[in-house]
Amino acid sequence: MRILIGLVAFAVTLSAAQSGKGKKNTTHSEQGIKTPGVQIPFSSLKAEVELPLAPLWLVFSDTVLIPNKTGGLERLDTKTNKLVEPVSGVSNLCGGVATGFTSVWIPNCGDHSLMRLDAKIAAESKPAKIADPVKIDTGVGSALPAVAANPDSLWILSDDKTTLSRVDPDQNKVVSELRLPAGCNSLTFGETALWVTCPSENRVLRINPETTLVEKRIDVSGQPSSLAIGESSLWVLCLKDGKVDRIDPKTNKVIKTIDTGVSGSTTGGIAVGASSIWLTLPGFPITRIDPVSEKAVQQFWGAGGGAIQFGAGSIWLTNLENGTLWRLDPKRILATLAE
């Protein structure tokens, strides 16, 4: 069985994303990067497949697990780009995903628990069914993404008071808690640490998973809302001024700030893959940053976007307004030039 990878790249809460529906997208003439040759019409791109689903998170393996409107799980065959038999026996799933300990971990907003599902469901070609999934009484907050895994524990933002709960996968129960500043809303693990965005303080917190204590409070640009780890760095999308801060996890300092030219957004997402940093912002479904030059080298303008992820060698772009999911070949994106 291949290793499962769960990726999430979403800026704020689900309710905030839904509140943006129906609003007019900012046009590329008003905002965006003005450097010649960077802006490209989004209509120039063609999807490998378009699905009538609008997920905020995915789980990647031989098949892709995709949440649907009811909180169930659809399954996409990555070789055929076709939906296959969905996972049965689960509903009300929400709030992001983490993988580890031969399991998929997904918050359940129905009974405010953390559900533990057998990871083999993502690799099976036959119809998948979950029998008696484990439910852990953690509580579930409204922040997205709200769950992460490190080598020995699961972590979840378990309420709207920003409590970070640690779950022991051997006991399937909460073993410790840490109260964070109000409004912290994005959680990930990488570079030996847990990282949390705190928009109200314009900070990213570095948390030691061994001690469950905040080790560093890193000042970043306004309204940090989404995180991605790759290229030996932590990348933070900050919505107030449309900036991306690159943090060196060795020094715990911002070493570069990259301007997208798109300020004042309430939603957006960031992902790392195929030697690039990928952003989605209202009116600009995809902005690609080269981590070597530390510059935005492509910016696609037009309607679409809302959540962006990388997995199975592809970019997965969710159009929250139209309720669709695109699979895009990153090589095709790189080969698409400005008119």
C-alpha cells in the first residue's frame, strides 16, 4: 500500500469562505502584479478533469478522497480521473484532515468528535466501507484546517476558544491541552514543530510537540491565515496586504516577504509542490511563486479559486463559488505564457 498524504491549504473558516459567495471578483486591472509578462487570463488554462465538488481538503493515494456536501467521502481514481464507488458509513466530516498511524483523521461536526478511519480505504479498488469508525471525544472548533499529525500524536483545534488538544493514537483519547490566543486558525506540522497562524496578533506560533509549549512567536505580515511547508521553509499567506512571508525554521525568522498585489481578501489558500509555491486569492485563482528567485512569476486572473492543494503530481483548485474542483497539470501551467 502506498503512503497516504493529506494536504490542506485554506485560509479561514468555512463560514467565511461561504460568505464570499455572490460577491464580485476583483478584476486584474484593479489589483495584482503589474510586472509585464506575469499576469495571464485564467481562461488560458484547461483542466485535466472538472468535478462537481467543492472540497476544502483532500487525501491523496492511489485514489483521492474528496468530501462532498453531506460530509461523506467520494473517491477519484487518479489514473482514470473518474469517480469510483464512494466510501460508505461516514457523514458530517469537516474541518480538515491528517494522516498517520495507518489511519485518516477527520473532525466530525455532527457529534464534535475526531473520527479515525482505516487508511486502506483510499487504496482499495473495490467499494469501500467503514465499519464502526473510531470516534474520539475531542470537540471540534470552526477553524480550518484544524488537525495535524506528528510522529507520535494527533493535534486538533478542538473548540472556538482556540484550545489545542493532543490525542494519543494508542489510547485514542486526549492526553493534554494548550490554550492559544483567540482566533488562531490554521494548524500544520513540519520541520519538527507544530505551526499555528494567529491573525489577531499577526503572528505564527511555533509549538514544541514534545513539551506542548509555545517555543517561538514570530511576527509576520497582517492577517496570517494559511500555511504550507516545503523548500526547507514555512510559507505564510497573509491576507491583509496580500503578502507571503517565508520563514526559516532554523532561525524562526521571516527571511523574505513576497507581494502578490492582492490586498484585503477574506479567503485564500497556499500549497507547495512541483518546485513552486501556489496561491489562490479572489479574482486571481492561481499565483505561482518561484522559491529560488522568491518572486511571483505567474498570476492567473479571472473568476474561480478559493482553495488550492498539491498531490498526486497535480494542482487541485476548488472554485468555491461555482462548486467545482479542477485537476491541473503543473507542467501545463508553467508552459502557459502571458499573451
